[in-house]
Amino acid sequence: MEDNAPKRSTPWIWGLLLPYIALLWLPFYNAREPSLAGFPFFYWYQFAWVPLTSFLIYLVYRVTK
Amino acid sequence: MSTDTINWTALIVFILFFLLVTVLGFVAARWRAGDMSQLHEWGLGGRRFGTIITWFLVGGDFYTAYTVIAVPALVYAVGAYGFFALPYTIVVYPLVFLVMPRLWAVCHRHQYVTGADFVHGRYGSAWLALAVALTGLLATMPYIALQLVGMQVVIGGLGIGGEGFRGDIPLIIAFVVLAVYTYSSGLRAPAMIAFVKDVMIYIVVIAAVAVIPMQLGGYGAVFDAADKAFQAKGGATGILLQPGQFVPFATLALGSAFAAFMYPHTMTGVLSSSSGDVVRKNAMLLPAYTILLGLIAMLGYMAIAAGISVKSNTAVVPALFLKIFPDWFVGFSFAAIAIGALVPAAIMSIGAANLFTRNIWRVFVNPNITPAAEAATAKLASLVVKFGALIFIVALPTQYAIDLQLLGGVWILQTFPAIVLGLYQTRLRPSALLFGWAVGMVAGTVMAYQMGLKPVYPLAFGGTVYPVYIGVLAGALNLVVSAVASPLFGMLGVGEGSDATQPGDFLLSQAK
């Protein structure tokens, strides 16, 4: 178990908290502007966090593999 | 029902696709054939599903047909608030990435088939395992019933639904077919059908989000139309949230994310994968479905812009498709939704059957059960569960299933402390966890009833009232009670339980 412990406790793991902060604090994004391709900010911001979250998970996956 | 209301072209396309997946469902038994007299072969597909199959399976299982109907219906009715489904299905994945590989590893090592199996092994308490199993069954039943609602809605859209028992006949036929191939093929059937279903759903949604806004003047025009409609409607609606909706929006998203992979069907999807690495990769890849879900939610706004008006909000998506698409594509898209109901309904009934067999029947009724009898019991239980859901939908008002599914989310969250804390070093006493579970179940149910079965409860804090998702409140109460009671029970010397696991069992590198 010991030889696995360092790999598990990478500081990158804290990066996985970012989607929670970004999406659960509504004042960050409950706005119409700037809009993008007709989508108010509220919507494209949420959509943008989908690939961002995948990417953050990918980073931690690479580091802890 | 009269024949002139039937959309024949759509109906024929619909039936063709339905026949295709029925054949697939039966063929699936021979796919990577295993010994079907073993529960882990029937109920977990032999734990052999790789990254791609797991992606389709969990995707088809987590983003259900009812979602395709209900999320746009909510967005159509209230606007931005309905989009909590998006943060929910984003923040769920870091949690899945961190927690579920540990669950997979320990279940693989000890041949656990259910979450309650793990709880039994980790805490040595059949009663805590029973609590987890019963909660899973209770939360899953209305969820299966709701898949039927999804199917009912599209069958109605084809013009062959209608009132009374005769109107339910198509639904009953579809469900009998589902029950028979789940019985014979087990988890392999939904795994194979999920592939077809997901490809179909992707085609439908991509066509919808490309074609519909063009007809309506672009996305800007769609949002403007929705904005105007909500301003005319007033109340807690709009294309942006009102400040009073921030807390319920965020707590619903967070609580739903915590609940999501505690359900028997999602857990079954995770446990059927061939390695912990498959689970980790899927946490990265499954968010693709969240993009799809966001686009599906947009259908609610498109329906407003297209001037759709319906008696019941659940009819919004079929009504929109009927108005915009040619008949043959209506048939295709309705088939996608109906098949989309079969996949989760099958996995849910399998997950529930596994729980019943492993954690109720084997432990409390027949401890000397042979592996073959265990698999046979599970097959039978899957039939009972499905027909229970069918009777529920045919005999009782749909609203009962919707209300119970809401309560189901609150209930399933109460299994989170026992399962997830148990995956880490913090091993609370099983007696304390059982006590915390009971408090959470009662408190959550009472709060929901007081609120007339609405998901949020007004919590007064520092002079301000915040409406918070009841699942989060009950779950927090459960956690606090469990954590406080554990050392107290320890001092009294009760309910220590026993632990069949080793710390290394949770690590992927040792689960070979």
C-alpha cells in the first residue's frame, strides 16, 4: 500500500474542486452578457465547463496513472 | 382510439426499429457468452465490459428516456432553473473519478455484486446492508415506472395511445418484450441495445439542434422568444435565475450529483466494467453525454419559440418533433426515446434484482442457496420488479411515480455515508451508520411531505431563509448523527461489527 500512497496524493487532485466552485457559485455566471453565437453567458459558460472538467480529470489521470 | 389519428409512416418506422432492438436483445445472450447460471454473469455481464461498452452502457443508463422528456419539459415551464441538470451532470464526474474506482476494486476482489454486498463485508452488519438494499429497491421502483412514462408519451405522440386499458396495450407489449429478453440475456441485453439507442439519440439531437433553430431564426431568436414568454408569464421563471433560486439550483445540482452513482443501476454499470482503469477513463469520457443533455434541455426553449402549446408539459418534446420533423424522422426519433427507456429500465430491474437476491433473499431467507439458484432467483426478481412498475403506471396516476422518484433521490442519498465513507479509512460503527440512515430517511421524507413533495425546504439561517434541496439537508443530518453516534456507541461497547476488507483492497494496482 505504501508505494501507492505518493501517487494518490498528488496536489493536482485539488484541481478537481474547480468545477464545483465554478458551477455552484451562481453569481459567477448568472448573466446574459457576454453572449456567444446567440447563447447568453449563463448557457455557454455551463457548456464550456463540460470539456474543461473532462480535461481536469484527464490531467489528474495522467499524473496518477 | 380511431385509426385516422395514427401517424402511419412514423408508426411503421418506429415498429421497425423496435423489432431490431428486440432481436438484438435476444442475440445478446450469446455475446461473449458466459455461464448464465452465475449471478455475476447474468447480473454484471461477467464483469467484462471495456471502456467503450461501459461508456454506452452507463451513458444509456444515467441519461434516461425520462430525462429526454422531463428536462425539456421543466425548461419549457420555468426556464433557467431547469438547467440545474447541467452542473449536476458535470460535477458528478470528479466524484466518480475519485470514488468509484475504489468501489470497483474492493467489489472485484471480494466478488461483491451490489453496493450492499460491499457494506455487508466492510461493516459485518447484515442489517446495515439490508437498509442499503431496501433503500436501493425503494428508490429504483419509481425510476423504472418513470421510464414507462417516457415510453407512454411517445406512444401517445404516434396516435396509438389514448385513454383506458386499450391505450396501455402498446406499452404492455413493449414491456413484456423487455422483460423476456432481460430474463434470458441479463445485463448483456441492455449493453448491446445501449449502443443502438445512443447512436439514434445522438442523431436525433444533432438533427434537432441543427435544423430547428434554422427554422426559428437562430439561437438568439430562440432565447429572445423564451425571454418574452417568461416575462409575460411572470413568477419564478426566466432565461436567467432569480437570486432566490441560486441556493436551490446549486444544492439540487450538488445533491443530485452525490446521489447519482448510489443508485443500483448506475452502480451496476460501474461494477460490470472490466477494470478500475475503465471506470477512470469513463469519468473523463462520459461528460460527452452532458453536452447532449444540455442540447436536449434547449428543446424546451425551442418549443416555446415554435409556439408549441400542450396540455401536459411532458408532451413538449413529442409535440415539437411532430411539428418540425418529417413523419419518417418522427418515427425514428420516437423509437430512439422508447428504446432509450428500455435500456435503463432493464439495468434498473437487474440492479434491483441483484440487491433483492444477494442482500435480502440469500441473507435472511435462504443462506445455503447455490450459485445457480441465486441466478434463477435474480432473474425471477427482475420480472417481479418490472411488472410491479408496469402495474404502478397503468393503475395509478403518473404524478405518484414522479413524486416517489423525487423522494427516491432523497432516500438514495442516505446510503452515501455508509458506502462512500466506507471506501476510505473512516470506518464508522455500523450501528451508528444505521441510526444516521434512519434519521436521514425519516427527516427527508417528513420535510418533503411538509413541502407538498417539492424538492426544496426553506432553511432559516442568520435571519435569511434559504431554500435548500431536501436531499442535502437530510444527508447532512445523517452524516452528523452517524459521526457523533459512532464514538458514543463505541463507549457503550455496542455495534462494533467486523471488517472483511484490507486497506489494499481499495487500490487498483492490487486488484489483479
